[in-house]
Amino acid sequence: MTKVQQSPQDILRYAQSAEGKRDPHLAYDALREAAPIWRDEDTGFIYVSSYAACDQILRSRSFGAAGLLQQEPRFDRSPSLQFLADTLSNIDPPHHTRLRSGIQKSFSVPVLKRSEALLAEVVAERVEALRDRTDFDVLGDYALTIPNTVICELLGVPRDDHVRFAGWLADQFRLLGPVPPSDELLDEVDVSTASLLDYMGALIEERRRDPRADIISELIAAQRDAEEPMSVREMTVTTSVLLAGGSDTTKTAIVIGTRLLLENPDQLADYLADPAAARPAFEEVLRLGGSVVLGNLRRAVEDVDLQGHRIAAGEIVVPVIAAANVDPAKFPDPLWFNIRRSPNPHIAFGGGVHVCVGNMMARMVGPVAISALVAAYPDMRMLDDGRDVDTGLPALRGMNSLRVTKKAG
């Protein structure tokens, strides 16, 4: 694609194609250069791709999340749309504040200490499992299970149920994006959502009868002293989204982070030489390779001046996170993968009151998992271009695989 020869409409359509999804920056960076605030003629949505404007949308109370999904004609019959409408991303204060505070209180000191120990154990097991392998897939053989196992264990989901539980949650991401899903897709995800809700409701009731050392039990216990206790439905949705936000997107960050290090040998050498580089390097991975390409839709609740552009009350905006995070007005040399970048005020997890509730888990798991892998196998090299992307995710950057070899040459 030649950026300067295409209109914003053509750029957006390319970005949503299978080829465009291989490198979201190519298209969305071009969209920001062509029109940082631009109305899509197909949907009427306003795509916002400069850092300053996206940051304003994410932090300003002039843009809200509540009520958007309820306008979908299939909302009343779809458990998936109803589930998404109840998530923290799609509700506003004060309801949002109460639920977010409740889930954050469940992260007690014992839970956090247990999570660190569990993470070290799981990562060590996965690294060792690759010891006798010459070739392997960083996603399927490593990153796929690490965040999911850690967070499922912390929540209290039995190990035998981890895989199917992760599958139910992964289906929810297929619905995210500015384009309404097909009836067929929505029907498929509705089946997963119904199973997820039934399972979590039963698990919460079981923990109510038999508390254990897990987040769900902590959350239930916290309701006894709460001024307005969370309902079973609220606990089900909130804990499920915690798992999704900290697990599914984290596995992508682990894979893309590994790819970025392998593509940049000088940065990899610096990374391996200094263990303290792991955490700032992960922030750079999130900036350049974060899984969220398009942020959740937001509606102007009043007339707003958005970086010199008038947005009328009721209009819907789409924050283009992938473009904002490589905006040269905010990040010098933005397409350079620099593990020492500082400051690094990326918005990979959103911002303001709706910042992703799973960001703490992602920031705990990601650096440890990437560091352990590249330290154990510093001579890894990719077997392809590392762009085997999941084209079924409208708003996210997902990976199908990252094939690597430990064999020299």
C-alpha cells in the first residue's frame, strides 16, 4: 500500500482487510497522517488517530460508554451483547466506580504473593518443556497457556476447566469492533457466553459455600461489608473480564514481544545483559505491539471541542490506539523499538476511568514470560516473517503462531 495515494476511506478499508491486519501500523499510521480526526462514510463513526485526541477521549467525562450496545437491534435476544454491555468498558461512573473498586479490593497481599509464586512455577514448567525441542511455536507451545493458567488458578477455576474457559472468553473478542457481527457469528458467541455465565454463576455459588484462597472467594467475602454488594451477575461479568483482559491480550504481547526482540538483535543483546530492562521493555512492547488496535466506541455526551474539531452530542468516536501509540508528536522516532524508551506514556490499556482492569496482571505476567524464554534460548530465530495474524479480530491484533528454531544457521 502506498500511503500518499489513498484516501482515508481506502486506508480504513485496507486496514480491515486480511493483508492490512498483518501490520496495523502501516494502515492506521497512514490514516493519522491523512486525517487524524475523520468521519467514516460507511458507518458515520469518527475515527480519531492522533495521540492527543485519543487521550482526550479516554480521559474526558464528555465521552461515555454506557448505552451503546443496547441500541443494537439484536440486543434483547443476545446474551453476548448483554454480557459486553455489563462489562467495565461499557458502563460509566458511578456504577463503574463501584464495580471496579470491588474487583480491585480482591487483590489482597496474599493473593498477589501467591500470583508471583504461581507465575514463576508455570513459566519454569513451560520453558523446560521446550528444552528438547528444536523448533516450536511461541504461541501454541508457550504463551497460550501461561497467563490463562495463572489467572484461572488465582480466580479459582479448576485446572481441568482452564482450556474450555479460555475458549469461552476468547470468543468475546470476536465481537469487539465498530462493525456489527454477522448473525452467524453472534449465534456462535452466544452459545459460548451462555456456557460461561452458567459456569461462573455455579462457581461463585460453590465458593460462597466453600471459600478458598482465590480471588472469587475474596470478592464474595468483601460483599459482606459492602454498602451496595455486587450481585452474582456483576461478579460473574467482572471476574470474567479480568481474566480476559489479563490473559488473552497478554499472550499476544508475549508473542509480539518475542518477535520484536528477535527482529532487533541490538535490543535483544541489551535486554539479555540487563534483567532490569524487562519491565520498561514490556511497556515498549505494549506501545508497538499491544493487542488493542481500535479502542471501544465512545459517544459524546455533550458538544465537545476535540483538538479543534467540533464533535456534536450523540456522535460516536473510535479511538485508533495503534496509530496514537506511534504518533511522532508524542513519541520521538515512534516506529523504533527502543527498550529504554522513557517516558513511555502509551495508551495500550486505554486511560482514564476505563483503563483496562487486567493491566496489572498483564504487566506482571508479560515481562517474566518473555525474559524467561529469551534467557533460556537466546539463539532463537524466526522461521518465517512472524506475521501469521488472526484476521478474525476486527479491533484487536491477534497471532495464530510464531514459529522459531533453536538450531543454529
